[in-house]
Amino acid sequence: MRKLLVGTLAAAFVLAAGWAAARIGLVTIPARQDIRIKIDRNNNALVQERRGITLKQGMNRIEFSWPNMKIDFNTAQLLPLEQQETISILSVAVPPNASNTLILEVESQKPNLVPFRITYLTSGISWKASYISIADMDEKTIHLEASVAISNDTVEDYHNAAFALPVGKPFRQFIQSGETKKIVLFTAPAIPVTKTYLSDPLEYPDAAAMHYVFKNDAASGLKEGMLLPGRVRQFKKDATGSVAFVGEDVLRFVPVGDEIRLYQGPARDIEVERRIMKREQKAVKRNKKGQIVSYDTDETYRIAIHNRKLSDAPLIVRAHLSNYWEMKEHSDPYERKDAGTIEFETTVPSRSEKEISFRVEGKNLQNGYVLNE
Amino acid sequence: MNRARMRLWAGVCLGALLIVGAAALLWNRPGEAQVQLVTAPGRDAVELTIYESEDLTYAKERRNITLRKGTNLIQFSWAGTQIDPTSVQLTSISDPEKTRVKEAIFPKHLNNAIQWSVESTDGGANVVEVSYFIRGLRWHADYMMFVNSEETLLRLSGRFTLINRSGEDFEDVSARLVVGDIHLVSEKQLQESLRHLGSISSKSAAISGGRVVGRGRSSRQQAEALSEYYMFAVPGKNTLEKGWTKKIEAMDVQDIPLEVVYRYSPNERLVRRMYAFVNNAESRLGKEPLPAGAARVFMVDSKGQVEFVGSNRLEFSPVSKEIKLDLGHELAVTVERKRMDFKKMNLAYNDDGDVSHFDTEEEIRIEARNFRPESVKLELPERIGGQWEMLESSQEYEREDASSILYTIEIKPGETQVVNYRFRRIGR
């Protein structure tokens, strides 16, 4: 395994003293310390590490090379962490036919062992977050376990590196070249959740979608701050004491205090049937050519909900309206969520049917209908 | 039998399998303290939850394992099977408080293997559960239906068919079958979920933190999933050897009240014949939903002679739902539909003298005849588009929506019934 090295004859990272090209005065390099790896969402990893380099008085030449590593050489940097006033980096050069080598010319006012920070951006180190949620039988709480898998496809081993992902606390890990390691980031044992049923014809046609809703806050038992996006494998405890897999959802990026909605799929026991029972044009105005220029509409909608469950179903029924409309009659109270969206909140008793109907007039339409189906 | 294909080894040392029974061997990982390796015997209880809509099975197996105090390295490998590596989990059942999985490692030098680093406070005998998703196991339901010659009573027999193409033998397993669709996340959806996270710009090598952009709106078009799901437990323990298909009797219910319904299909200009029954207690059903599956229908007369009536797919039927099984065309019930009258009226003209508006009046006559030896119930769906009003109708009808009405009529054997209606359509 070839490694990113400093000052070995295998020529990985060579520190040579002396202005002349000859590699003389090779020094013993201490082990690298304080490795920090920050990986972004595109799996670009910014690696920072600390190494002590012995400089002699006068001009020093430091060679930094990385065979078999996918390092972006524009991002490779060596900076002294101490005694900046006595050290000047005079030049950074790339030798001919060597895209993975940098040669630095460093002038030091006195001989010294100086800690340097080496920084480079590389590909080949990646992360993937995943979650397991286990809901209780009564679906009042869920147990959430967050894990992250770190894969190291570089030729380097990273010992005791501090990994920082786009969000969350850094953690230390040792990861060998070629290895993938999955670790648990945190466990929230009993997050209180609300189960909701939502019928929205645009998002979930013909069905009532089920969600578990909870907040990303300390009251829910989530103290991790923002959560990494990832796949959630959802399980539910069943009557036999075992758990059953009930499907997946994506946990999207959730700021602290915001709501997390985990999709549970459509409720197979709740059928929502939407029908337009009447659609008429009124107050039709025509131009001189006899073409219709404006009209009102009078439309009656019927939403029939069958609850075939053994329990009552609290349900939000959403309807999308557009343009300028006026509600004329409605069987149930509704709430206007925005100019074009209304919601009925209702509970359909077990094994029964509920019908919501409403009549809207669309005003001064020039083309199109009031309601988007 | 290739029972040992999927093994829980404890202790692979430099690629060689550890001898079973050797409880402790030293494993040296560079940079880490030496850890204990343990061996595990074969699996004890296996539970399979097999899904219908996806090629997916959730498998759980229990193993008795002896742990050393401290860190143990446990290896699980699955060559030749279709296990999803991201799904493999180890959990302690007997002592979860004192047994902690520190990390899971997918080593470079091993294919299809995972190693768990397990910290045990006390050590000793432990029951662990290994769970994973595996592909290649499928199930479906199918039905045999027997009706009496009067077509008033139905006997419904259901079977489960289990197919094992997973590459693995499963002996003495408890199987559970899940009805319906399950929502799974695609790689694309996962990528989209990362959109709002910051990225390191390669130009500046600057580190940008996670920015709060707000939640993305999800699209659910392809999302079809289960949660208030139904699981059928296959009775007893079953052995599912690889490559085999197994049929298991699931239900057999007699004397289900049956109704025969006929429905006119305007596109085909033919009548279709359907068996209707309800999945409820009055029908001696209603304990659970019926999974979708092929249904083959036979008629059994009083002498026990059997005749094939037809076959179709029975759709998923929740409790209390009326099931209508379409048995195909019925030529002994005929429908003739005609437009008897058409009038264009209330014409309006624009300044250029062109027609700008008109209304129409239409009269429709539907003549239905029953050549069958018994009375039939016939449904006649009619579509009337646009804005319209009914002027006259010979029978009552049900308005299904703005442009659909339904007549339901009874016709005695050998008789003819006529439906007549007249409507006005308002032009634009």
C-alpha cells in the first residue's frame, strides 16, 4: 500500500534541505497528527493534517507528492503553524511531468522544527447517512437510530481522524484504505410522533397518505442539531413482539425546530373518491364576434371517504382551487390555507363512510375552470 | 443442501476461516488494540417477511453466540446470495444493555462480508439477531372459486405460492407475507435530499457549512407504499429450499352469498357478466383483506359435475369492500342503444352573421333483452358530457358525477326492457 508520506525514499513526501536540486539532508519526520477530514455532500474531502518539518537556516526545499491519490493539486497547501515571522514560502512549483508533486521553496531565519498544516482536497472518501426507525404498536413513539457509513477508497489509511460531515458533531474514526465502516451517530429512544392522514389529489391521488410527524428539537429527544439527509428504513412493532419492515422514506435536510414528516405510504383501508357532481357556466359574456370573453362557473364537488379500518380515522382533506372563487355551500367547515388551497379536517368513524361536499362559484374566468383536478 | 452458504463466522483471520469451536483467537488490526474473535454456531430461528410488490424479503435469524468480555469481532458473509449489504444488522436479544455494536466494517479483502465490532461488558452466552434484506423470494396468492348451479353460493379457496430463487436454503422458517405495495426510496431521491447541504468548492478549498435552505417538496408520483399493512402468517414452520416453489393452503370458506351482476360496456357494445360478493362477516368473510391474485371459477352442479366458468384477477379487497369479478361477455343479455331524436335550437349569431351559440336536445333509447333462463340485474352506465339538464327519464337513475349517470334495471327471463331519456345540452 503506497501512502502519502513525508520524507521516505519511496518518495512520497520528501523534505530536502538545500537550495541545490540534490536531495540531501533528509530528516526524520514524525508521525502525522491531528488529521481532520471534512467531507461535503458531493464527497469532496478536505483533509488537514499536522506534521513537524525540520528547517535549516536559509533556503529549504520541500517536496510533497501523492502517488495514486486523487488529490486536486491546486488545493494542496503547506503552511507553517508557528514562527510565521521567521519563515517565508518563496515559491510553489510543479515539476515537469509530475502532476502529483509540489515543490516548495521555504526560507527560514533559523534552524527549527516547525509544525506545518498540510491541506488538500481529495475524492475517494465518502459518507452515507441512514436511519432506522421502529414505531411502537400504538404508533405514539418511534425509536430512531442514526448511522453513517464512511468509505475510504483512497490508498491512504487514516488513523484516528476527526471526521466532519456537512452537519453534526465531528467524530474520531480509524479507517483503512478500501474499507467501509458504519457507525451509530446517535439513538433517540422514544420520539413522540403524531400520525396524520392527508388526502391531497396532487400529491397522493385516490389515497390518504400517512405520515409520522415530529419536531427536530430537544423535546422530541433529538439533541443533535441539524440531521444529515439519508434513507430511513421504517419498522413497526407487531403483536407477536417482532418488528415488521413497513417501507422507506428519505429524511430530508431538517433545520432545528422544524417538522419532520416520515411518509408511511397510503392507507390501504381509507379510500377517497373525488367527483365533480355539477359543472355549469353562468353569466357568459361575449364579444362582438360572439366569442366567449368571460364567464362564471358553478361547480359542486363531492368527496366520499370510506374508512374500512377498525379504528376512527382523523383526516385532512385538501382541495386545490384556482382563480377567483367564492364558496357558496359546504357540508363541513374548512380552512383556507392559501389563495388556492382549502382543507377540511374531519374524522371518519370506523367502518363507515363520510361525504364532504361543497359548491364553489368561480368568478370572471376567461378560460379554464375553477378547480384543478 | 447448502446450508452453510450463509454463515455467521466469528473470526476470519487473513482470509482463512476460523475453526468452529475455537472461541478465542487474536485478531490484529493495525492501529487498534487486539480484539477477541468468537465463533457462532448455525442459526436457530429464522423469520422471513416476504413482500408482494417488490422483490424484497426481510429476514431475521437468531444465533447463540459466546462473547468474550471486551471487544469481539464477529463476521457474517453471504457469498452467492442476494443480500443487500447496507441492510445487515446485528442486535443482541438476550443482553442488549451490556452488548453494544460499536461499528460495522466492510473490509476490502472480503467480498460479501461484514464484520461487527461488538463490545460486551460481561461476556458469556448471548442470543443475537442478524437481520437483512434479501432478494429472490417471491409470493403470490391465487384462488379457486366454486359456485352452485343457481349461482347463489360461492366456495372460496385461497392458496399462497412461495418461490425461492434467493440462492439460499431456508429450513424451518416462520414466513409472513405482506400484502400490497411498499414505498422504497430510489438513489435519485437520496441524491435530491442532499441538494441543500453545502459543498466544498474545489477552487477555493473553502469549507462551507450546512446552510438552512428549507425543506424540499417531495414528489410522490411513484410513491406507493404500505403501512397499515396486512401480514399473513403462513401456518407452522416451512422449509424453502432454493429453486423450489411451494404452495400452501391459506383459506377455504363455503356458502358465501353471491350475486350475479350484468353491466353494459358502451365501448364494446356488449354486456359483461360479474360475480359480486362482499368481504364482510355476513358473507362469512371479513376477518382480513383478500390479497390480489388469479381466480379460477368453476360451477359444480347437484351431481358434482364440474364446469369451468372463467378466470380473472381478484383485486386487493379490504374488509367490507364489494368485490366484482368480471367473467367476460354475456351474449344472452343484449343491449341496443340508439339516439331517437336530435334537435339544434336557440341559435345566436354574431355581428358577422356567424353562429356563435346553440343548444341541443337529444333523446336516447336503450332496449335491453334477457335471453337467459333467470332474471338478471343489469347496470347501464351513460355518459353525458358538457353542461346539460335532464328533461325526461322513463326510469330513475343515479347521478354518479357531472357527466355520468347509471340506470339499474331488472329483466325477467325472455323479456325486454326499455330505458328512454331526453336531455338538453347547453352550448358554449
